[in-house]
Amino acid sequence: MNVRAFRLAGWPWLSAALQAATLLLIVRLLGLDDYGRYATAYAIASMLAPLLVAGPAFVYLNSHPAFGCSREGLGNVWQRALLVMGTGCAALVPVCMGAFAGEWEHAALWFVVGLTEIVLAGFIEMVVRHFQAIGHGKAMAAWRVGPHAVRLLVAIVALVAAIELTLPMWVGVSFVIALVAAVVGMRSVPRRNAPRAFDALFRLLRTGFRYDSGGAANRVINDADKPFAMRMIAPGGAGSLFLAQRLVDLLCVPLHATVADALPQLLHADPQVRRALWRKETLTSGLYAVLVGGVLLAAAPLLRALGPDYGMAASVTTWLCWLPLLGFARGMLGNAAIVSGHGNVYSRGHWLGAFLRIAGAVVGIGLFGWRGAVGSLFVAELVPIVYFLLATKAMPTTRHRSLV
């Protein structure tokens, strides 16, 4: 790997480090109760966001000719989709907070969280993908990590200056940071006239969902338990659970990025080198998954040392030390399904896991509390792995030679 490629590959690590540091500071500043509420709204927005953020980003970057217009025209369609449909999705966040989490108060606050994590995140994603499309890797990485760095700076200032940071203040600060980043960044993104029919917006969403249906299901697997945990567990306990889950998610960001980046290489590699590339990616990603599991085991006592309120977070972190290995296996086997021409298997496996995550969270949390939430996550990770193994073996290879 040359120096330039190494630098570009480092942004997921930097982004994860910034978000993890911000997470720990915000939990200390807000307290576990308010953090639990914020994490629930954030999770709901994250489950809605792929429809308008990650999915259209794939279309914008790779398939704008198939969509029937230039990348500049598609940027215009994406912008309108974010303003019209993204605002509607943001309005669903307070509705879901009330219906599933029982948090009907502060509806305006949850709406702002939705605007930040769906609409403004979509505009920032468009800026990132624009610089990626024109080959400006440093600018792409800077826009990816910049908002996280500013949030961390705000949290550090609040801690050092002993500012009493409330939940509305943090939501407002996050909104302003994202708004400034979106407004400034969008000045660099060229947009031209495009089909103005409302059907074009729905077509972008349908096409994007087809590209990123696995990513949308993955968000459900990660976050579907949070509204139910918020309703069935005390806010402080739910905050401890969410702290541990979010810490694991952030430590796995580089792992997921590595697995995702391996897919194009596997698809375009010659048959002679594909197996060697597969073994290399499996070894490096697997070793990182083992490393993260060890870090989680080591981090659990440190969380317990923060005080008695963090005892549950420490226990959950210990239980989740296996999650990086399962996430690695699910990601690589999903790649194998796509490479061997079974994209439908990839999508079905992830949505099977998403369905089991929702059902398992409702039943498990009601019966066993936070252990039920962790158990539903275990089932949602393990079942797709088994499905990928069985389905790819049973079906004939249609595109590339099978890797498993």
C-alpha cells in the first residue's frame, strides 16, 4: 500500500476515534438518562437515513448514467429528495419516539435530531461523494471527519469550562455544526437542471434502496432494540446499554469499512488473483476483529471504574466482545454471496437478521431486560451467517467463482 492510499484508508480510524471520544465526553456531560433519550432518537434517525443518504450516495457515485441524467443533474434530484422527503422522515422521529419509546415530550427536539442526522447528513454525504467522484481524496476525508472533530472540540470546551451541557443545548450545537458544514460544503457541489417530476424523487429512493438495502437492514440490526429498551428499561439503564453498544459500533467502523472496500476489489479481480485477495482480506479483517474483541474486554473494567452508574455498561461491553467477530463473518460471507452472483441472498440474509432483531428485542427485553437486547443482537448476527453459508452452497454460481 502506497503512502497516499494509506492516508486515505486512515479516515475511518480517525472518524471512529473522534466519535468514540465525543461519546464518552457527552455521556459524562449529559448523564445516562438524557444520553439514553438522545441515543434513542439518534438510532431512529439512523434507521431512516439510509433511504435518503447512503442509498442515493451509491447512485450518485456509480450509476448516474443508468438513472438517466448526469451526476450534476442527479445532485439536483438528491437535493430535492432531502428537502422534501428527508424533512418528512425527520418528522417521523418524534412520532416513533412517542409510539415506541414512550417519549412524547420534547417532540421538537427529536425533530431537530432527525433533521441533523437525515437531511443535513445527506447534504454532507453529497459533498463527500462529490470529492470522491473527482478524485480529491483528502477533501473527501476532511469533510467526512470535520463535523465529528468540531463536535469533539465543543464537548472538550464544555468539560474544561465546567459548562452544564443540557440535552437541548447538545442537540442544538450538533444541528448548527451540521448546518454550517452542509451549507459551506454544498457550494462546491455542481448541480444542474434535472427531471423535476415528483416521480424522479421516488425513483432515486427506489434505486438507492436497491443498492443499499443491506446497509439499511444493517442499521436495523444495530439499532432496532433502542426504542423498546427505552420504554421497558429505566432511562439510566437504557443509557448504559446504548453506551456499550455505541462504543462497540464505533470500534467496528474501520472493520466494516475494510470489508466494504474489499468488495469492489473482489468483483474486478482476475479469477487467478481473487482467491489470494480473499485470503488476504479475510486475514487482515479477522485479526482486527480479534483485536477489537480484546480491546472491549480490557475496556469493561475501565467503564466500571467511572462509577456505579456504569456497571451495566461494563457488563454489556463484556458480553459484546464477540460482536466484532460475528460482524466480520457476516460481512465477508455477504461479500462472497455478491461476488458469486447472489445479491438476492445478501439482501435476504440481512433483512432476515433485521426481522429477528426487532422480534427478539420486543420479546427478549420484556423477559430478560438488557440481556434480552444483547441476545437478540446475537441471533440477528448469527442467523444471516448460517443463511449465507447454506444459500451460497445450495445455489449455482451465476457470476463469479464462489469463494466459500
